[in-house]
Amino acid sequence: MNYSSKTLKVVSEYAQIIFGIILASIGLKAFLLPNGFLDGGVTGIALLVKTKVDINISLLLILFSIPFLILGFFTVTKRIVIKSIISILGLALFIHFENFSTITEDKLLISIFGGLFLGAGIGIAIRNGSVLDGSEILGIYLNDRFGISIGQIILVFNVILFSITALVLSVEIALYSILTYIVTAKVTDLIIEGFEDFIGVTIVSKKYREVEIAIMQELGTGMTLYKGTRGLGSSGKTEDFDIIHIIINRIDIKKMYRVVNKIDSKAFIVEFDVNTVKGGVLRHYLDKKKNREIPKL
């Protein structure tokens, strides 16, 4: 990829992130905020606190996002953290300066369309390597450390949040907020699943058999194996080995490096952008819960 292509890609990513921020801010400012409804995650915490204290919602969003961004610095790539900081600051600014009148007072429409706009904005941001809500970073961190699915982590996080909402505000607001969260989550998933950012990785290692098994167990992804005839490098001559080729989501790249480095810190790894992926099962086809046997390699 030449310099102009990289520049165009970066401009395109940030343009889409800005569009996502605009959609998310519409969902918050035109629907949820005027009617006292909540969403899940850090946004929901900020909205809940806003109902009890007279602090600008934009400031609350930034303050509650800081711990998760610090966590993200040790969890995901710096590129994602930088994009997320820019995105969260952008969302806070848009919310602060936007001035929408209440579009509807129908609570069902508020929940549905507020969640739709917010989910679309979050989905577009994630698709371009950023997050608008720190709870997603928490999910990535706990998934990486303990193997708990990101969906389950965010679900537990929001169950606690909505339980507090029911106690502090009212059961009705909590129920409508749950509906908003469900719509937001479904729209976010719908946008991400069609436009996931995949990356190709080629791995050459003397301990290729252990690496192959570890990748399937830890990342849950399949691979293509090429037979290497001879290799010559600083570590000497190698003959008759497997060259590993995998396609993974960009969000998993740091975990992949840790898995490989744990087995062979001298492994030769090349990563490259993937524009289109068709066919095959790209993620988590090995279900640990079903205790599927790892195929003999």
C-alpha cells in the first residue's frame, strides 16, 4: 500500500468515525437525554449520574471514560486507544453544542429510535477501529485475561447498571432503558458483522506444531498451512516445516502476538491488510464449551 493509499484510508476512517459520532449524538441529544432514558455502558452511567447531579453530560462522558481508556492502553493497540480518545472527545463536543428539540414524547419510539441512532454510531466507530463506550474495552480486557465472552461481560455490566436505575429512578425507566440497550446492541452488531476489519497473518516458526494448536485453542480461528521446503536465517537452516496463514479480526492481533511469543519469541511474523474475505468460518469455530477435540496436525 503506497503513501497516498494509506492517507486516503486514514481520511476515510476518520470521516466515517465523525459520521458515527454525529449519529450517536443525535440518538442521545434528540431522544434519550430529553426524556431521561438510559443506554448501557459508560454512556448509561453518565446519563444516570446526570439525573442526580447538575453536571454537564459531556464532562461526565469524558470523566467516566478515562479509567477505561487507561485500561485500553494495556489491552488493545495504541492506534485504537488514540482513535477512541478522539472519538469520545468528539462525541462530548457534539452533545455539548447540538441543540435538538424533542422529536417525540412516545416512550416506545424514544427507546427504539434512540437506540437505533446510538447503535449505528457505535457500530460505525468500531468498524473503523474506535470505540465510543469504554465498557467495550473492559469486555476486551476481561476476555483476554479470563476467556469470558465480551457479550457476557457487557451484559453483566449492564444488568448491574439497570438494576441501580430501577432503584434510583424507577422500574419503568429501567425497562425502557433495557429496550434502548437491546436495540443499540442489535444495530451495533448488524453494522459490525457486515464490515469487520480483518487482517492476514503469516507465521514461520520452528515450533510450528505448538503454535498451530495454541492459535486454535486461544484464538478459536482456523488456518491454512503451507509446506515450507527450506529456510535459511540467523538461526541456521530449517527444512520441512509448516508456514501458518490465518485471517483474524484486527482487535485480536495483540492477543495473537502474545500467544505466539509465549511459544517462540523468535518466530517470523508478517501481517497484511485484507480487503475482502469470502467463505470459510472466520471466528471462534472451535467452541470450547462443547469440548471439541483439536484435530491432529
